[in-house]
Amino acid sequence: MKRKNRIKILNKKATSLLSIICFFILSINQCIAQPYIDDEIQCYGFIASPVKCENVTIQDQLNCKLRHMVNDFLREKIPVYWTTTDISAIIKEIDNESSEEIFFEKGSFIVPFTGNNNVDAKIIAIIYDYNQSCEISAYNELIIPLYLLMQPLDVQAYPLKEVKVAQFKSCITFGEVCYLEALRKCGFLSFEVLRDRTVKEKLNNEDFNVFLHACGGPVYASFYKTGWFHNFYEDFAYKAANTVRKFIANGGGYVGACYGMEKAASGRKYGSVTIHLKRIAYNPNLPCFGYYAIADIITEKIDKYLGLIQIKIANDKHPVSFRLDNITWDLHFGGPQVIEPVGENVQVIARFYNTNDSKIDGTPCWISSTFGNGKAVAFSPHPEIMSYKNSNKSHIGRTTLSNAIFYTTSLKIIKADISRSRPLSFILKVKENTINITINEGNSKQIFNKIKNKINETIDKLRDLNEHFQLLCDMINKIAEEKNVEVSDQPSYLGIESINLPKKHYLNLFIKYLENTSKTLTILEKTYPLLESETEIVKQIETLRADLSSRIDEMQSICKKCKNICMKYEEALAKYQKYRFRTNLKEIFIKARGHKLYNQIYSGFSHVPQIYFNSIKLLRGSWYNYEASIVL
């Protein structure tokens, strides 16, 4: 009997010991899966909201920096939700102990935790880089208002995707600079320029997800004034229109302004005659010339230039209107004024307002449409020029363009998954480990010396071209003075459109991008000692070096060709000025030189901005991954 009791006691002890061991093993497994105990206050991610601003103020710059942060998240494949409705949420300010409920308007950005340690650490590191200080940035003055989300949310939102822009240009205008600079300021750094000859070859749904049609109608397409012929020829010879249609039908986005709206239309009205392509609008395989036919609208022009105008938002639930006043501003310069929606796939976002023309007032000026699996937004005015040249209202243009790009590249509206949490101790630990990382200046590795030398050489060549341009301008102004012609009133006189200030501005813009690239590479060299143990980062740096070297070589080749054209241009102008017998034929010849020169300069947009964009993307991406790695 005693022996049986002894066995029972031993069995109980063994069972207890086994339970303790199992509990211990289970605890270890839980610690491995989630290193911090969930017995404290939980956070579900972060929320931020753009602010409305009356002019170019600190608020406008904050909004640009916020979009920059969102684009950083998207490039790192971190989920970001863009809310479609107003919400109230319990939040905590960063580094503030108290919680409170705050109202957030639609168009706010939510970055939820994912449950993955590395990803969540990266989220926190990026948040603190933008909200407090970033070791790789020289500009830490602007602190974005960001909030810890202290509750799970049930909210409808657009899941955003990394934006990859293909900007199309087939003719000569100033719009490409406006788009480029607006996108740069807002952090859209995956950007390529495609010409009519390269659309068929390069436009695809893997490398790009939004097609940007810069302004400029066929009247600008050729100095021979054969713009309409050129427009149809590019579609016929290079299959540009059908390539774009298939890209959008397969899920790509489209954003176009002015002539970009005309191209998106299914037809155009000329007096009493209407060209209408509605029947082929939904079939991307049928041939299409002159139009993309991705929106069931008919366009018509009444007045070529309306200038700075007011518009009235017609659909404040459409994402393009987020954070814009009900009555706002835009810049009209040549786009259609009477847009007639004729199909169910079209939504009117805004209408012309207070133009003092009854034929125009109340007609649509911003529209969106669907085509296959893709989405399109088209503007009759120029939000891209508004974002660049109207300094007191440029924030409106940047907001409008950013909204349009986020909308056309987003996925379908879903219920946002904001259910995973992290304890505050996890957030504080990431902050403590990443907030003040020391970059040792003395350990800088000179891994981009050759590239930076080539950049300096290219900058010298660009400055030399600027001097040639000034000489050409002086010669043309002198000839114009002799012939009693106002050059400013005759922008096409002797090819002056190829060398006036906007074109010289291109060279200065290239110089600025190259200088910024050199600064970025210097920072990357300083951080390299911290990153060189990461094999993948080292591979990416080698790839970057090869890419930069190739693009700089292309730009130097462009500079050489430009210089040769400049010399022939100067020679032709000198002969024209020397001999009294001047003919229209000689002027056409000179204009041809100017046109050829401009095209060479313009081709630099396919190389120079990407030199900077690719450098800064690698610097940011590698730094964020390093910050996340040192926490865990």
C-alpha cells in the first residue's frame, strides 16, 4: 500500500515537472515569436493626415514631406492605407504619455503593424526619422505630426502601391519640368521618360503602374506646323496609342492634363462635326489613332487661354479632391473647355467656375474614368504648372497631382487590416537604438570617386553649353532688333524657342540634379562602413555604380552632340546676319537647327533625374534596413 502511494506521489511530481518543462518551452517559443510580453499598453500602428494650407507655407512643405514618407514606406513594401471616410481614433502623440480621441478627415494615411518583427522595426525607425531626426538627411527642421494609433480600426481605405511613373513626351513644351519637380518634391522617385519611339518597347505593367501624359498638343509637335500629321504618325508608326490602351486595360493608371485630356477622350467636336470613337473605347486591341479613347467624353475648345481660374469641386468623395477647398484654383492654357461625358465610366470631379463665359461655366474640367482594369484622371487645366510656377498657389497643384497618382495606382477599396499590435516597450526600444546612430566621418569609404569625377566633368560641359546658349541668344536678339521684331512676342523667330530661358533652365536643372547626386553619394560613402556586412546592399551598390556610369556616359554624349549643333547654329546665324539677302528658306534652316538642339537637350530627361533618384532611393532603402537590423 505504501509502495502504491509512493508511486502515485512520484507520478504527480513527474507530471508537475513535465508541466513546468512544457510551460518553459512554450514560453521560450512565445518569446521567439514575439520578444515582448503583451501585458502593457498596445499600439496598432501610426496615422498621419495632410493639412490644408492657404499658400506656400510651412504646412505645404510638411505635406510634401509626408508624401515623401509614404512613398518611402511603399518602396519598402510596407502597407499604407489611404482612408476614404472621416474617422475618429484614439491616439497618442509621439513621446507623449496621454491618449486622446482625434478626428481625422478622409485622405489620411495609416501605417499598421504587420506582426513581422523586422518590418515593424523598420516602420518605427522610418517614423522617427521623419518625426524627430534622420542621420542621413541634412534637413531635419520640419517635423511631421505623426500619431500612435491606440486602437484597432474598422475603416474603408485604398491600399496604396509603390508608384512607378512613365512620363510620355512626344513634343516640346515646358510641362515635363513641372511634372518632374512636383513629383520630386513629393517623393515619387521611380520615374522614367518615354518618347513616342520608346513607348511600344518599354511601357509595360511590371516596370510601371502609371502613365503620365505631359501637356502639349500636336501644334507643338513640329516646327513645320504639321502637328496633327505627327500625332497620327506616331500612333501609326510606333503603335503608341494602342500600347497605352493595353497598359491601362491591364491595370495601369493614367494621368493627363490639357492635351492629355484630349488624348484620353473618345472624340472631339469641331463646330457642328463630332468625331466619336465610343464604340471602340472598351476594346484595347482595335487600332486607335490620335486618341487613347479611355474615357467616354467628347471635348471642344471655345477659348484657347483662360489663365488662372477658379474651379468648383463636384464630387468631394473622389480621392483627387481630398484636402482641397470646395472652390479652388487651377491654371488653364489651351485645354478643352467643354467636356461632355457620354458614358457611365466617367465621373466628374470638378467644374469650371466663375469664368464669365456661360458656355464654359459649369462644364467639367477634372474627370476620372475606368478602362478595363485601369483608372484614369484627366484635367483640362494644368495642375502641374500650378504646382511649379504659381508660387502662392503651388500647394494646390502638388496636392491635386499627388492625389491623382495615388488614386490611379491604388488597389480597390477594402476594409483595412488594422488589428495587429505592439507594446509601447517595443516602440521605445527601436527608438532608443536608432534615434542617434553615429556615422563616423573618418571611416568613409571612397567607393564612388570615379562616378563623382564624371559628374563634375558633366557639370562643366553643361555650364559650357549655357555659355553657348547665351551667345546664341545675343545673336538672335541682335538680328531681331535689326528687323524690328520683338523676340518675346515671336517665340518661334529663328528658333528662339530652342534657346530661351526655359531651355537654359533645363541645363541648370540638370546641374542641380547632378550636384544633389554627388552629395547623396558622399553620404552613402559615409554610411557604407555600417552596411558593408550586408551582402545584398553591397550588390545593390555595385548595380548602382554601373547604372550611374552608363547614364552619365549618355549625358556626356548628349553634351557633345549639343555643342556640335550649337557651333553649326552659330555659323548659320552669322551667315544670315552677314548677308543682306535673307530668305525664308534660310530661316527654316536655322529653325531646324534650333529644333534639333532642343531635342538633344530634352533627351537628357531620360538620364539625369534618374541618376539622382536611383542614388537617393538606394541610400534611404539601405539605411532603413540597417536601422531595423540593429534592433533585433
